[in-house]
Amino acid sequence: MSARPGAAGATRTCPHCKTVILESATVCPSCRHYLRFDDKAQAVEVTRALQVEGEIRHPAEGGAWEYSVVLTIRDDEGNEVSHQVVGVGAIHPGDARTFTLAVELTPTNDMRRMPKRPNSRSRH
Ligand SMILES: [Zn+2]
């Protein structure tokens, strides 16, 4: 479900870490490497529209905890746009992990509206 090149939501692969990122990105949000950008790509203001952070601390009693970090993105009708496990691991007794979710918004000039796809539940 990739948008056409030049359209809002168009993607490319980061040459450094191979993560799928926005075509408009000038810095990879995954590996934070600067990316080559052409003339039309201006340095755009990226807004951090949402950030949620929380720590889970093991109380140092009993065995280690295993965790799966599951990220689900839904549209305004509740349809899943994306559902994926972004990380797994273990928290050992006495240890802690901090989980941070950040949603960065990039304004574009794309005024077209993508047609609704009623039954799209694409998974990657
Ligand atoms: Zn990268």
C-alpha cells in the first residue's frame, strides 16, 4: 500500500539501515543518518504530534518477563492500516525497559485525497 512517488505517504528504503521511510525524509527516523536530498526537497519542519513513554520495571521477584511490542495503526473508521510487532525481548529481575512511541508529522503540499479502500487490511 505505497503511494505514488511524490504523493503524500510515498516511501523509499533507507540506504543505511533498509528501513522503509518517507520519501520526503531528510533524516532517517530509524538510524538517524542524514540522507541525500534533491533540489525540490526542502528541509521541512517535522512536528512530533504524539509521544507516549512508559517504563516497565521488573520487581526482582520471580523469573524474567518476556515482552512483545505491538504497534497498531487504525484509520478513522477503525480499520487496521498496519499491525506489527516492532520489538521483542526479556526483562530480567530488577531490570527495566522504557518504551517510547513517537509520531512525527511532516506537512506536504499534496491536496489529493486517497480513495477509501473499504476492505483493506494489509499486513506486512
Ligand atoms: Zn536509516
